[in-house]
Amino acid sequence: MDLTLLTITYSIGIILLLLAMLIYWNGRLRGEIAQKQQALEERDILQKQQDFFIRKMVHEMNTPLSAIELNISVMMRDYPNVRNLEMIKSSARILSTIYDDIAFLSRKEFLCPVPEWINIEEFIADRILYFDAMLSVKEIVIEMEIDEGYEIHMSRTELQRLIDNNLSNAVKYTQKHGEIIIIVISKESDGLLLTFKDNGIGMSEEERQKLFEVYYRGNAHHQGLGLGMSIIKDICDANAISIRVESVKGEGSSFTYNIPETLIRQTSIKQSDAILRKIEARK
């Protein structure tokens, strides 16, 4: 009897001890969960504040930057032979490209891309003219080789980021008096190839492997945040566009984009003559 009572008492003690331990660890776990939940909520608040700050900063940057570019354009009309103005405009274009990349990143989660049919020749020609000052300062020759007239079905904003970042990089990493060639050629039953080729400084294999990493820049001496190629990769992934990069250190690079046939259509009128006249007018 006494032994049975002792056993029961001992068992109850063990159960109570285990229950106390369970309550203790459950309390600790709840406390840790609450702390982590609070940390997550605080991080979420900080993230929202950071996103708001970036969007606000992007908005505030746009007004003075637009004013600078507008006034430079006016001054260049009045003083067309002042080379320093070309250099100022070139620097403003670099800042504008960085601004456009930041704006794209800050808004992409809130905006749904709206695709439209865009004449690829006209669009590229307009973007070449946009970078006219950068090309003029470095006296870089740029050519377009297009076998047919095509339209591409993409968001205008996405296509502009893709074209602008390729042109901006080609200009930045091409030496003075260099050459940039843009090639648009069809592939039978497999879409369209868009290639940007330069005879600039090129890349090593190690640099090529890191090319699409966010904030990576092949040469720290050049301006930029290293956002451009990661943005291009995101845009290409979203539109099922494959990328091929070829580069030789000291000889140049080429970036080829295979645009699927579902995103292209051939136009009835080829624009090349008018486009070439537009590009020639900048020289």
C-alpha cells in the first residue's frame, strides 16, 4: 500500500515536473515568437518607410533633373559650338539613366506592364538620339543593321530600360573614337535577334559570370550603381527573352537578345531609310 502510494506520488511528481517544463518552454517559445513577430512587424514598417523614401526621392529628383536637361538644350541651341555644354549634357544623361533605373525598380511591384506594338527601328533610333551627347563627347560611331521592318509587343517602359542600359553600357565601356553596332535580324521560326556590339574594353570570364548580379560593376571607375544588367535580366525573364553574352578582354563585347516569335510581327513598311537619315542628322 505504502509502496503503491509512493509510486503514484512519484509518478505525479514526474508528470508535474514535465508539465512545468512544458509550460516553461512553451512560455519561452511564445516569448521568442512574439519577439520575432515584433521584429518582423518592425522590419515591415522599416521596409515600407524605405520604399516610401525611395519613391519620394525618385519623385523629387525628377523635377531638377528635367530642368537641368531642358536648360542645357536651350543653351546648346544658343551656343552650339560650346563643347563644355556637350559634356554637361552627357553627364546629365548618365544621371537620367540612373534615375530611370531607380524609378523602374521602385515602381515595378506596383505597376503592371502594359504591352503594345512598337516599331523597333524607330524606337532604337529615338534612344540613340537620346544618348547623342554621350556619343558626341567620346566621338563614338554608332550604326544600325536591320534586315526587315519589325514591331515588338512589349511594355514601352521595359523596352526602354533594355535598350537604354545596353546603349549606356556600350558608351561607358567603349573608348574614344570607338564603334557600336546594333543588329536586328530575324531567325526562321525562332523569333528575332537583337544584338548590341562594341569594340570597348571587354570583360574577363569572371566579370561575365557576375554580370547580372545587383550592384555589380565591371569597372569601378565608371559611373553607375550596377543596376542596369540586373534590370535587363528581370525584364528578359518576364518576357521569355534569352540572353547570350560574348566578350573578350580588351577587344569588346556583344549582347544578343533572342526575342520569341510570339512577341514580334513584321511590318509592311521598312523604316530603315528614314531612320538612317535621323541618325545621320546627329553627326
